[in-house]
Amino acid sequence: MTRYFWAYRMFRTHDCNSLRKGDIGKQVTLAGWVNVTRDHGGVIFIDLRDRQGLTQVVFRPEENSELAKQAHTLRGEDVIQVSGTVAARLPGTENPNLATGDIEIIPSELRILNRADPRHFQSMSEPQNEDLRMTHRYLDLRRPRLARNLRNSSPGRESDARLPRQPGFRRS
């Protein structure tokens, strides 16, 4: 278990939902899936997602043109590792709907861990075709509602499995 913990820490220093205003100025490493990419006049915004949440990563060509060029090739569901500095978002660009909405990552390093094939449907939206959804169930399970249901069902199943071993348990 200890070996796994240290391998995890070398891979990332924080989860995508753990950074706040108090972390501004820290050097961090995050890893996860590219949720959304947006190009605003050459500045590339990437919402990086892991099982804990989202963090915005901002690639500015004037700061590092090579990284911005590399980020321009990213698509949804690509798996990346980003190292950089936590910075405050510009005034007026904060997102109160996100726990990490007050900060962004200014990357100094980008490592593409895995390229994703083009998606059959957007995993964050409700698919319209039920057959397509069932064919690609592994993508469907990434939608926030279904992923949350999977995480929350585990503690209930664990307590149900322990119940027959409790003193005084009788089958009717």
C-alpha cells in the first residue's frame, strides 16, 4: 500500500478538486482527462477532470508557445499530466459554480499520457440515442450523475455484506 501511495504522489501532487485560493503560488502536478477545451484568440483553456472534480488549466502562447501548440492538439477525454503554478483567476472570470473556480493552473510542463479516440457522444451530456448509449456504456458511466451513483452505492453494499456476520442476525 505504501508503494502505491508514493507512486500516486509522484504522478500528481493534488486532486483536481483540492486546490483553493490558499494554494496560489504553489507548484502542483495534476493528472486527469481533458473535459473541455476552449480557444479564445490563441489562449487555450482546458478543464481538467479527475474523479474528484475539475480544475482549469490556461495555456498562453506568450508565456510558452511550445506548450500552447501542444495543448492545441488536445481533444476531449485525452489523458494528460500537467505541472505548473496555481494562480488566481483574473477578476470577473471566477466561476462560483466550481469549488476551484477562483484559481487556475499556469502550466510549465504538459505530458500527454494517452490520446482518446473520437467520442461517439459527449460523455457529459444526455445521449439521445439509447442504443448508442448502451453500446458505449463505458462512456456513459463517466457522466457525473452515473459516476456519483457508482461511488455512493459502494458504502451501502459494504454494510449489507457485513450484516449477516453481525451477532444476532437471523434470516427470516
